[in-house]
Amino acid sequence: MNKKNLIAVGDIHGMAHVLKLLLQHLETEFSPDDAQFVFLGDIIDRGPDSLPAVNQVCRIIETFTGSVMVLGNHDFFLRNLANLSLASDEEGQWLAQGGMNTLESYGLDDGDLVAAGKALRRMRPRHVTLFESAVSHFETENHFFVHAGVDPEVPLSEQLAHDLMWIRKGFLDHTSSFEKMIVHGHSITPSELPEVHSNRIAIDTGSYRTGRITAATFHDDLLRGFVSAEIDSDGQRIRQFDASAQEIKPAQAA
């Protein structure tokens, strides 16, 4: 069931304090009665607080019915860890790309990944359920929501799960239209701000690097604009952008 309002949230990467700021703002504007969230994956890794970030995602999905999490390439590794199916060649790749940050956040960083997977299933069943129920994509009449992107040579209905989680080359430089507008994260935008292209909407604004997490908001399946939460050495702030990704400046006091 698609609701009147949809909020797509870009890569979080363990930046729970920034996510909290973003969600606090969004929950003042949208209610569970008329809105649903689509988290575009990479909830974990790189940042310091993967566990509380996953807690927040669980809470939103449980509160806003119809909400989903799209499986990101980083989330894929944790799901495999919990399922005791993390391949040996995946272990080093994951740990080198932020997996150790996640294990530390969960208190499972003693080096035994099999034991870590068993402990995760035992101690955090709610989290395991979230990752196991994550979808490869989510679509509406006009938009196709994925983590990384799509293969331009393949119909949307036939996309490979691997490409939806990992693709960059061939997608980011593709300029022709797709069957639907693609909404994605995975690749940090060159501007480190939300970007609207002719065939895709990019909302990975570099969370762990910039301290910024961005959400795209849709009303009746039309892009309404963007909200970014930022926390850095200068403090914390909410920035808003219109549907063309131009920042909306706060009104000046009289």
C-alpha cells in the first residue's frame, strides 16, 4: 500500500546522531497515517553508531506502516554474518570497508565472525529480522527506489540484485531515460548535496564524511523536495531544498 506521502532516506552509515536529527524533523511534518519511509540501504558501517542507527530504522518501519528498507551492499554483509553465510572472500572486503566499525558498535569485535553471527541472532533478533526482510527495490507508478542504481541494458523487472546493490559504471553516466525515475544512494554526489538528473535522483550526501544525511520527499508520487540534517563542528542544522535541488533559504526576520 502506497500512502500519500513517501520519504526516501539516503545512506546512513552508522551516523545515528545525524539520523536522529533528521527523523525528529520529519516526524514533526509527517504522521504514520499518511506517510511511509523507504530507507535506501547502507544503514551500517563506516560511522561509529551502527547499532543505534538500526534501532531507529526499526522504530520508523514499525511505526509508519508500509515502510521498507532496501538492502544496501554494506547491509548485505551483515545479513550474511547473521545467517552464518558470510563467505571467506567477503570477510576481508567487509571489514576493510567499515565492517569493523559495525562489529565494535555491536560489541562483537573479538575476531570470531561465526560467534559474532550467532550472538547477533541471539541478542538482536529485531535487527536480524529487519535485514532478512529488506527488499532489493521498491517502486511506485513513477519511481524506482534502489540502493545503487540499475543496469541500463536490462528492463527494471529483470534487474539483478547484485547490480541494484553495487552498480556505478554504466549507470551514473547514463543520460537516457529509464522506464521510471530512479531514486538511489550508494554513490556520494559530487556536490555532497541532493542532485536531480534527467533520469535519476541521487541522495547519498556522504553521511560519514560530511555529517549530512538527506531524505527526498514525495507527495502523490511527485517529488516535493529534500531535507538534509547536518551535524559538524559548527553545530547542527536542517537544510531544505525544492524539487530541483535548489536550497530554500530560511525567511529573514523582519
